[in-house]
Amino acid sequence: MNISVNPDWWKHLFDEVYLLTDARSVCDQEITRREVDLICKLLPIKPHHRILDLCGGHGRHCFELYSRGYTECTILDYSAYLIDQAECQASEKNIPIKCICSDARNTNLSSESFDHVCIMGNSLGYQKGSESDIEIMKEANRLLRRGGWLIIDVTDGDYIRNCFIPNSWHEVGNDILVCREREIVGTYIHARELVINKKKGIVRDENYSAQLFNVKLIENLFVSAGFQNILVSDGFSPHQKKGDYGFMNHRLIGIGRK
């Protein structure tokens, strides 16, 4: 097996199909609540604090934070589709959350604009080498006020290696079948995702990859980006039921202070 991955796969994969294939993780309100419980436990967030959800997708964490009284929330993501979904939800619910479509490596936002930055849902490790991840985390550092905190949530690479599942599939509703084929190449996992509509045929046939992080790699990223008071822990899984949830079963959580 040789899964060839376009290095720019992340620029187009996060769309309406992604919200179907990963719905069990990114569209499940209870999963989001558990993740936000963790954010609130690990970070000293106060109601007036300014929070940036960097690589925030369709804004699920920000909407949950807002519902808990943290009203100064901003979502930033590269995907125009996901940001449009966030804007629609904010408009429908009359929630004053800012939604920005931009590159996390260069947001064009003002320095020291936020008290906390979150990078959740395995949003690092998309490109070969650590340069892009360091750029994102340095940008997070620039955006934080002095004493502000960054929290990141990535897949636990050691768990993936030890419990490697080369093939998986699951159904979405009655019509959609999601099949995944995987291989480990060095410190990365490559995957082919085939999405089939039982009535209409193939919806998506795309390859993608992700870095297999471990505690040491995450610590090094925080140090390289200029953070202090670094703490990285493993063993977090918001999923209570057994199953193959792609790379979202077991996570590493890292925090660092500017």
C-alpha cells in the first residue's frame, strides 16, 4: 500500500462532506461539551476574557463557551465553508461571535488581542516537518497578551501506533458509507478516505495525512514558539463509546503560558 498525499490537502478537505464524515466527533454536542469542560478546567478563563479559537472550524467550541457566559469569542479558520457555517449559526441565534476566514500562520490580527488561544480538534501536523506548526504557535504567541495561555489538542501518536487500525468504515445515516485505509510512514499517518452515497455513488476519494505527535514533540513545539509553564498530558478521550473515530479517539493536551 502506498497512499500519496497532496501537501495542500487541508486547503479543500474541510467542507460539507467533512461535516458528514467526522460528524461523530465535530457535530456531537456532548463531545464538544467534554472538550470545553477540559478547556475551562485547564485555563484560568474569566467571563470578560477574549478567547480566540484558532483553526476553529464551524465554531463549535466558541458557541459552547458563549453558552457558558464567555462572550468575547472569535473563530478563525482557513475554510471559507466552515466559517460561513459559523456565521450563519451566529446570525440565526443572534450571537455576537466574530468569524474570520484567514490563515492561522498569518492572521493579520493585532498583537496581544487575546487572553487565551485554543487550537482544538487535531488542527496541527498537516504539513511535513514542524515549520508550519511552529509558525501557527508563534502566531498564537503574538496574539496573546502577556500572561495569556495557549491550549492545543492533537491526536496521541503513541496510541495510534500501539493500536493501529489499517482499515475502518462507518455509516452516516442510511445513505452514506465512509471507508478509510491507513498506513504509517515515519512519524506520519497517511489515510485514504472513500465516501460513498449508496444511491449516487462516490462522493469523495481523497488522501490526507497527520503528524503522529508524542509528549516530547508537543513540548518542543511550545518551547520553539516561546511559551513557558508548559504542561502536556495524555489519556484524554471525549468519546465514551467504543469505536474507530479516525484520529479523534485519544488525544494529547498541551498548555503553555506567554
